[in-house]
Amino acid sequence: METNENMPEKGHLDLEAFREKVAGQGGKKYWRSLEELADTPQFQQFLEDEFPNRSTLMQINRRDMLKFMGASIALAGLAGCRSVFLPVDKIVPYVKAPEELVYGKPLYYASAVTLGGYATGVLVEQHEGRPIKLEGNPDHPASLGALDSMSQAQILNLYDPDRAENVMDQGNISTWELFNAAVQTALTAQKAKKGAGVRLLTGAVTSPTQAGLIGKFMAMYPAAKWHVYEPAGLGNAFEGAALAFGKPVSTHYDFTKAKVIVSLDGDFLNPAEFPGSLKYARDFADGRRVQGKSGTMNRLYAFESMPGLTGSVADHRWPVKPSEVQSVAGYIASKLGVAGATGVLPKGVSATEVDLLVKDLKDSSGASIVVTGPNQPPQVHALTNAINAALTTMTGKIQIPAVSYTEPIEANVVAGTHSIQHLADDLKGGGVDLLLMLGGNPVYDAPADVMFGDALAKAKVAVHLTSHENETSAACGWILPQTHELEEWGDARAFDGTVNIIQPTIAPLFEGRSAIEVLAGLLGSPAGGYDLVRATWLPKMGVEPEKGWRKAIHDGWVANTQAAPVSPGAAKAPVLPTFPNTGLEISFRTDPTIYDGRFANNGWLQELPKPLTKLTWDNAAILSPSTAASLGLLQDEVIHLSHGGRTVVATTFIMPGHSNDCVTVNLGYGRTRGGSVACVGTDPETGEWDPKRWEDDGGGFNASALRTTHNMCFGFGAEIKKSDYQLDGLASTQGHSPLDDSRIHDERDVIRDFTYTNFISHLDERAKKDEEHHKEFEENNLFPDKVFEWDGPQWGMTIDMNTCIGCNACVTACQAENNIPVVGKVQVKKHREMHWLRIDRYYSEPEAVREDPNTIASPERNPLAGENPDITWQPMMCVHCESAPCEPVCPVGATVHSHEGLNQMVYNRCVGTRYCSNNCPYRVRRYNFLNFSDNQPNFSINTTPWSQRKIPGVLHEPKHQGIELLKMVNNPDVTVRGRGIMEKCSYCVQRINDARIESKKDGREIREGEIVTACQQACPTKTIIFGNIADENSAVAKMRKDPRSYLVLEEVGTRPRTSHLAKLRNPNPGIEALRRAAAPQPMEEKA
Amino acid sequence: MPKKPLNDVMITGEQSYASLDEAVGSMVLNQKRHKLPWYAMFLLGFSGVNVLGAAVTWLLYQGIGIWGNNWPTMWSFDIVNFVWWIGIGHAGTLISAILLLLRQQWRNSINRFAEAMTIFAVMCAGMYPLLHTGRPWVAAYWLLPYPNIMGVWPQFRSPLMWDVFAVSTYLTVSLLFWFMGLIPDFATLRDKSTNKVGRIILAIASMGWRGSNQHWHRYEQAYLLLAGLSTPLVLSVHTIVSFDFAASIVPGWNVTVFPPYFVAGAVFAGFAMVMLFAIPMRAMYNLKDLITDRHLDWMAKITLATGLIVAYGYMLEVFYAWYSANPYEFELLVYRRFTGPYAWAYWMLIACNVVIPQMFWAPVFRRNIFSLLFVSSAVTVGMWLERFVIIPMSLMNSYIPSANQPYYPTVWDFAMFGGTIGFFIMMMFLFIRFMPVINIFEMKVLLHDLMSKPPARTLPAEVPVGAGE
């Protein structure tokens, strides 16, 4: 049959025809596709037809049919060539399952996470190869089983979709091989100069392997320089030690021995300032644990500017400006007889009171500690060392003093900002050919006057190993993706020098490599992290190295590697610097949740309420009430804050207990690059700060921009000008609302706090009163107060408010354990945060100035109380009422009681009427107002159709080979709740059930202490105790019977299963008497 | 100023049976009677319905988070509007049932549209409890005690459960009552209609009514029975709605005075709404002979009476807050309501519900349509504010001081509220156009009674109310 192939009506059209048609098109034309160019029905059919040029299979002759079949079989075989032609499918079942693996049961691996270089031992909970939670390693000296919120939240960083994924060369995707080749070329060129053009910049390094590798590198290139910059490091402490002793040493405190502690701006309970804070917190709490009538309480005096965790639990607290701390230190030192020390107490600090403090210190010398923090200048550290030395030598009674010294834990101790300054100078001088930055973000967090960004541009080749593409990466030619600590082999020292082995619990999700692997590459001998770490430690493992190595991996730390104490010799009192002391002082502090900004892309930490301010998603210019009043500023006012000629736009936050004439700003905010959560306040297109985004989504302001080399911790002459911005700025989860005036009536018993002496002396009286209340309650009750009886365990919890330091570790633990979503600032502003556990902060006036010492009085009675109030922490979550008001009001029975006393939420049954929350007197129920936990793109948190806001950090399109990364962090034992569902604390029912299964398998009862709730586990001070209250010998039952134990809102008749234990304070009786005498006479009782 | 005489009869003007048919029936039969005001009002209502549709669609798509509800104020506009609408729906049944049983003949000219109001208001109200749930697609049937293989039943102790029964029963009985009353009138219109389609529809609606003695006998009995059924419902519905609050332990909610006080408030709001609707309608359709000033005067008196009960309720709330010595209750009721950040709402409520209705003591204000409209509007606003004061304001701060958080509504709260108002207006105006707005046959009976009896007083009676009686 004759066919003209150009005749379309035949239904046949082949490529020849197209070529002709295309060839016929003259001139310059653009087309988007061939289809557009040759858009004919026949072409469409050609495209869609599986067998072109054959209208049906019937037209195929036998030979062609066999050809097609042969081809099909061959193509089918290609599926076996994965990784050759097809992408590798990594989801494979265990062909050979790891030993001890039971599906659905987690495995725990000991590892470590670091913060500012210092390691904390952790146990990684891993489900089928997927790490989901970090818990403290109970055997580890820096953890003791607890873990701070920043370390816990690092699990979320692992699954951060914004992580650096590929090796990038000038903005193009490259490979490690190409990088190694390129860097070797550059290094070879340096060989001749002995590496004079090579600079290495790291953070604080405690890793022996890394230090060893850097040592080798420096040996290879002797003229190269290693710089260290840690924006929130311990440089001042080392420099101070050098001043006092002539050499840098690490200082260690033993709070178990401490009877009297004086904090000179030393927030030793704060993980962001003291690497050993978890251990310190445990020891401090143990030193004031009271059970029944017995127990002794240490006494804590705090001088600090911004109320911190330490100040919040101090028995006496004086708000002083950061620059005034040295005067206090000098005064105390002079009274203690430290040679050469002088000091005049600042205004507002009574000399009589401080004399009493000094007497207290002297009386318990050897068991007293004076501690100062990283925000104080080296001289104060030196002076503190001198004070401690004086106190230790005063009696000589104590064999091992409460303060000890070791060689520096860090491998390369640098003082302050000199190192980064030198690096910047070298860069500006053009002498740097190759800059290797292992981590860090100096463009963002280096002192503003160093102008590191400008300097970096001068580097000929800049290499940045980083977890996220941040401000610094943006200026670097090579960006290398860094592995997460859960993906790599490594080692690091804890605060006391103990060496931890970091082992991976998941294969790297991206192309990342660890710092030591990169260093090995630089040395020209690329090796895996395992080999590098093993090579460091195997020789040091004694007679049976393999056994020792395995034990170290199993335990997570190498035994007996604590740094040995040294005696640094006599401490000299330094010459204290003089400060200009003019104008408004500005104090820079690391952020209690996002640290120096390295956790800015972590939604859990962004939404974690900062301990004192309860702010989320933002930092603020924090002022005392009277300073704000004198400047004419109100809460939440947008201001221009200038210091040293630089200005940022900030929001005011008025903080009772803050020092006057001082403004505190937290570092870490105002990010312009580094991930979608970190940069919520900036326009993603332009990278510019956007007031509207800031108002809605947070992101804060960059306080580092006001920080200079000479004013790293605090500065003078800050200026505040009101701005024209009319923004509703801050999202605080508690207080600072028109309703909050801290009105706690005397009749209310939500909070109980007493001084220790008052508690003991009024114990019987109070017990009698309580008994009367009970009796009255029983008598007035219409119905017999009986609950379901069951001969089995009855779960209950006690919270000892006396030891709670408000550190938030429990909040993050709960979030990680129970798949609690992040909701974003705009939702927090609407009070829709989802944390099951909150730490309520209450202010009260000191007992000495109360009318009736047995009650909490409201500040309005005594205006002075608002300036420096006492602070009480009250962790609050579902108290599992035996007679729960939420249960009868649910129309569908979605919240019901278990026979073991749990108030249970049945998510599947919940229809979301929210009546239960209304009827909950504790307000501990949380509602999914929107689809907070789902990552589906269809459901964002837009509350208006025209806005395109997304939950920060929630992935909206499948990236990363189709895996929605953030979902991987979810705990498979806990239901992920959808929209419209009520949720609340379950007492970690999944852990209860797990223990029940285990006990049934063994045919026994559940053991005391077998169930540990997530909050209890994370708590560094053992504030939370969970267990069976039906078992009279259990710890929880004993705590419940403690005379301090009370049931919050018991008068409502809810019969909570969680009881709180009253807070005790241990003020100095002398100071107490002085203050009582000086207190303003109470106003007339209101009519 | 001399008192304005009030024509003391329930029907004025030269009226015959035919003129009554004409006055009311022509509103249905002669569609030309509906002029610009009708179209304007319908358009207003229809726009509101569109807003409602958008608001509900967006709500179902996104969730409750589009509203301003927060932690701890989990209920706000949703339940405020629910209670408000249910309250408005109270006048109709009260007029139809209780006044029928009390043989108050003046109810005859207002019962029909008051009942229609009830039904539409309950429809508006009914949307809220369902849509305010987080998952309405399951709430729609999980709250019902239907047998299922899982053996899961609703929680019968929950007041929300009782609400489901109370509101659905109320809607059903009101609908039946309304429709039964309409049957003889549909038959009248069927007979009068000249339009074929209209006749067929009316014939179906009149269910074969021929007006035989037997029909009338059955009708009277059934109507009386339904009236007997509805009477307790008038009291029970709002009593049960008040249990949503009274049965809780929330300070400001847990008050035993709530049931009677809510019922009185409902009648109060309901009569205000009846007046707000009746006054413009009788002007628009020239029905002043059937809905006379005397009717308005009676309604104003009931409004005043129920308003005083409500005011007594406010006093008792405060009294109990003090007398119970419950610090939470006292703080909330006295401190927060009187001086808190939302004190304006409370004082406006007192102004609207307590102060302004006192105008009705003076006959001059009961007979002036402007003052009537003013007071009715004030009461309608005041009753909304009352629910606002009770519901979100009690939730904003209760036992735990750390959980005190303010509440602000969003545009969607207002959209949904405005939307239901639009729905109500649209339904009412459709009702005016397609159904007899006044009970024709009862008016005829009334006319018959008035004409057959020797007049007790000379007509037209120029006797001022309250002066000569």
C-alpha cells in the first residue's frame, strides 16, 4: 500500500515528518516544547502511543511481536540493575537483623552530644534504625541521667529539612572527591610556604581525635594558624584563671559539699553558660532536698542583672548591673581578707546584708562556693578564684575543697576575641589563601567591629563545613555538609574531662562528613570516622584494647578519663578594670533556648518558652520596670536600640527583678540565613528584615550586631529610641497580658512557699489546718467521696517545687516523647501552644515583707515586691484527677478514667467540643486548633485563604527523595494527633504499658522505679517522681505523705493524682530580720 | 403632655372575613405586593448567606483555628451565638403554646411569624454546636445514641448530650406546631389562588384540608396537644442550654440561678426580636389593623417583666459570688466583670438589659414605634453581650492564674455570626412572601368573637391604657 508519510489523515506520522516540519521553520523562533512546535493530534497520539506507528497490537506481525517481547524482558531485567541505571532504593528489610532487635521495641545506644564543644552523655532511643529521642545517660558524670532541652532538641536538628545536603562549589553541586582534589591542590601550593597562607577556624575543641588531627595538620603546615572562636565560650574563665594563677585552668565546683553558695552573675544551673550545669543542678538540689522534717538546705545568694535560673531559686537575690558585679566581688574579697582586693558596693546593695553574707561564707568556709559566670570579665573570675582560695585555706578542715581545678578541658584555649580578631586582620591583609572553617558562623556571631563578613570576602579560598547553609556559608566558595552528631563517629570531653565516644545511630541522611573525616581528607589520607576515633583510643585501652574499646562504645564514655585535679597555686587578686559606667548599660547573654543562634532553626527550641520571660520565637530588650518607666517605655514597644554606633530594632520586655539602668539582650536571633525557621523574620526573597513577618513569625533581632571585641559581655552608653513601628511584637506563653496582674489572693493555695524555719515551726499548726479543711470538705460533700477501687497499681506523681529550677528540660522531653507539634509564633500569640507540660512562673513578695508569712501576698500591697520579687516555679501538667471534671462533660466519652487512675484521652473518639478544657481547673488540656502535626501541603496554618503562611519548619513539599524528614522524629509509640482533637499529659502511658508488658512476660508485678516518665527522666534535679501510690513503700507514696505535699486546687474536689510539694526558701536569718524591720508597714486591709 | 389614646382592640378598622383573607392572603397570592423593601432585605439576607457559606467552607477546610478561640477560652462566639439564637427562638413557642393555653387571644396575630422566627432561629443556633466541634463529620452522629457494633455510647452525663436532645426535640415540635397551624390557611389560599402552579403547591401543603367539622375537631385537639407538649419545652430547652454552664465547675458558670434566668432571658430576647421584626413588617405590608399598637404594648410589657427577672439574675450572680465566699467566683464576678479589661461589655450589658428596658414603665415609650425599636435593639445587643460576658469572660481567667489569657475574635467569628443573621433575614423574608404571615383563620375566629359579642366597651375605645382600667 502506498502511503504518503506526510499525510496526516492516515493517522501515521513519524519522526521524519517532524524533522521536515521543523526544518521548514525559518527565522528565529522560540518554542517551549516540541509539542508546541508540532502540535497536531497525530503528534499527540504518537507521544501517547505505546507502540508508535501501530494503531493496534493486532497490526504487529509475529516477528515484531517477538522483538517487543524480547525487549520487554530485557527491560524488566534492568530493574535488577539498581544503582546502575536506577536510583538505589535504600528501604530494605533486615536481611540479617541486628542482634537483640525486636520489631516495635526501641534499642538504646550510648553516645554523646556536644554544646559549645563540651559533651554530655546520652542514650539514643532508636526504633528500627531511626533515632527518635535523646535521653541522659545515667552513668555519665555530666548527665546523671538528665538532659537539658538544647541537647534533647538536637534530635530534631537531625531531621531538619534545611540541613546542608551537598558539597557546594561556588553555588554548584559538587562532590567530596572534587573537593579533596581541589583542597589538595591548594595545600600543595602552600607546602612551600609551610602553610603560611592556611588558616583553620574551629569552635571550642575538646575532641582528642580532632585535636590530634589538627595537631598533625599543624605539624604538616607549621606556618598555618589555628583560630578558635566560640561566641558563648568560657574564654573569660580561662583568661581569669590565667590572671589569678598564671595559667589557664578549668574550674570545677562540687555543690554536694556546698553549704553556702554565692553566685556573682554565675548562672551555674544554666546549660547555656555552664557545661556542667546538669551535674551542678543535681548536686545543688540534693543540697537542699527536704523530706519530712529532715534535710538540710544550702543557702544560695545571687547577684545578677537579668534573673536567671540560679537567681530564680536563690534565697537572696540582688539585682546588680553586670559591671557592678566586680564591685560586689571586690567587697566580699576585701572582707574575706584577700590581699589587694577592694570594692564599693553598688547602690541598692546594703553593706550590712553583704556583711552577713560574708559571715555566712566564713562560717562554712571550705563548704562554700563563690561562682561567677562566662559573662563576667576575666578580672572577676580571677577575683572569684582568689575568694575561693581564701575560703578553702581559711580553715583547712576540708580535705577536698568544694572548688577544684584541672588542666583546661578544651584543646586550644584562647582568650576572648583575640583569635578571631587576628584572623580577621590576616584576612583583611590578604595573606590568607585557604581558610578552613569547621563549623561555626562567624559572619553572624563574630563581634561587630571585627567585620568578619568583609574580611571573609578577602580569603582566596574559603571552605565552610557546616550543618546549615548560614550567613558564613553564603560568603564561602566551598560549602561542605557536616554530619549530625547522631550520624558520625567522634569523641568529645565532658565538663570534667571524661572522654565520650560518639557513635552513629543512623547512616548520614545527606552527603555529610564529620569534622574529623574532613581533617583526615585535608591530611591527604581520607579515612572513616570509625577508624580515626578507634585509632586514637585503641592504644589507650590498656591490656585488652579491643575489649576496652567495645566497653567504651557500649558505655558511651571511656572510664577514668576525668581530668586530674591540679593545684594551680596561690591566686592573686587582679586589678579591677574601671568602667565608664555612663548611660544605659547593655548586657549580652546567650539565649536560654537557641544558645548563640546555632539552634535557631530548631522549632522545638524556638517555641520553648524561655525560663523567666516565657517568650517564644523572639528575643527582646529586657528592662526593669522602673528603668522602663524612667525611659517612658511600655511593654512590647518597638524601639531602636543602639550601642557603639550600631542600631537594631527591638521590642521591650519588662522583667521584674532585672537590674536598673541596664538592658539585657539575648544572642542568636535576627538570622538572615540558616533555614526557614531561623529566618522567619526575614523576607526569603531579599533576605531583608521584614517587620510584618517579624510580628507574625518572630525571629527577633541580631544582638551580635551590637557586640564588639571590647564589649562582648556588656557595654555602656546604649541608647533607646522609640520607633514608629506599630507592631504587636512578642509571643509570651504566660503573663504580660492585660489580664495578668499577678493577683493571687491570700485564700488561694495554688502556690505554697515557706521559709525553712517558718515551715518547721508552723508544721503542726499547718497540718491541723489542713486536716480541718479536709474535714470540712468531707462534711460539706453531698455524696460519699469514693472512687473506683481496684486492687492494682495506682499511678501518681509528685512534683517537688523546692528543687525545681525552671530549666525546661522536662518540657522538651515531653515534646520529644509525645510528638507534640510546633505551632509557630502567630499561634503562640493566640495562646495555642501545644506543650502538655508547662512551667508556671509565679512572682511573690519575699516572706520577710509579707503581712502573714503563711500566705502569698499580692505585689499591689507592696510596690517594692514588683522590683525584686521571689520567684516560684510550678511545673503543671494534667494532674489526673480521681474525680476529673473533664470526664463527665465530654458528650462522646473521649476522656475516661482507667482503673489504674489515669485520666485517658481517646483521640479517635474525640470530636473536639473542647468542653473538657473549659471544665479543667488546671487548664492543662491542649487543643489542635489547626492541623498542627500534619505535614501535608493541603493543610497549612493559614487562617485566611489569602495568606500563605506555613508552619515554620514544617515541610510542605516532599523533598529529600520523597521522605518527609520531620515525620521521622515522631515516636511510633505515641499517636500523632490531627486537627480538632484535644490532648494532654498521659503520664507517658506508652511507657506504663511497656513496663506492664515486660512485667507480665516475667510474671511479676511492675517494679518500683520501672516506669520513668519522660519529664522525670530529663529532670536534672529529680523534681518529678512517678510511681504507684497504692504501694506504701514507693518513693511517690512517701513523697505524697510529706508534710509539704499539697494538692493544687484541692478545694475544687478534683482529687488530683499529682501532688505538689511546697517550695522552701532558706534565707539568712540576719538579713531576714533586717528586711522585716525595714519593710513598709502593710496597708490597711481592703474594705 | 396628654397621653396618646390606644385603641384597645385586637383588630381595628372596617374588617370582614374577606378583608382579612385579602390583607394576609394577598401577600402570598399577589406577588406584586412585594416591593423594593422586600428585595432590599432579601438581598441583605442572601449576601449574609453567601458570607456564611464562605465562612463555613473555610472553617471545614482549616479548622477551628480560624476563629479567635484560644487556650483557655475554648468557647466563645460559637457558643455565644448558639445560646443567643436559641434564646431568640423562644418567643415563638411561648406565644403559640403558653399564651394559647392561657387563652390570650392577642397572640393570634403574632404567633405565626413568631413561630417562623423560632424555627429559623433554632436552625441558626443548630449550626453552631455542630460546626464548633473539631471534627463535625463525626460529631454529626457520634453524639447520637445509635446502636453500633463497637458498643460505644455517648456520655449521657454530659450537658452537651442533653443539648442534642433538647434542641432537636424543640426544633421538631416547633416545626410540627407551625406546620399544623398553617394547614387551614394553606387551604384558604388554595381556594383563593388563581395561579395553577400555586394552587397545586398549596393543595399539597394543605394536605387535603376541606374545612369539615371533623377536620376542625381533629385540628383543635391536635393543636391543643401540641401546645401542651411545647409548653414544657419552652422551659426545658433553655434550662438545658444553661446546664452547659451551670453543670460545669467554671467560676462564673457554676450558678444555680442559671436555668430560670436563662429562660427569662430567652423570652426577653425573643420578644425583642419579635418586635424588631413586627414593627417594620406591619408598616411594609400595611398590617397595622391586625398587629395593633395594643399588641406592641403587650409585648413591651412582657419584655419589661422578663427583663426584670433577668436583672434579678444579674443581682443574684453577684450576690452568690459574695455569699458563697468562693474566692475564684468572687474575683471573676466582681473584680473581672466590673473592672477587668472587658468591663465595657459588662456595663453595656447592664445598660442594654437593665437600664434601657425600664423605659417601658412609661406607656408613652411602649406605644412609640421608635422607642420600641430602640429598646428592642438594645435588648437584642444586650442579650448577646450577656452570653459574651458569661462564656468567654469566665473562661479567660479561672482557677489557675498562670492560664489567664485574653481573647480576641477574628474576622471569621464575625463572618459566621453575620452569616447566620443573614440566613435568618433571608428565611424570614422568604416566609413573608410565600406563607401567610398572620394566622388567617384564627383572626377570623377572633373577628367573629369580637363581632358576635356585644362590645364590652364602645368602639373605638378611646380609653388610655392604665388610666381607665
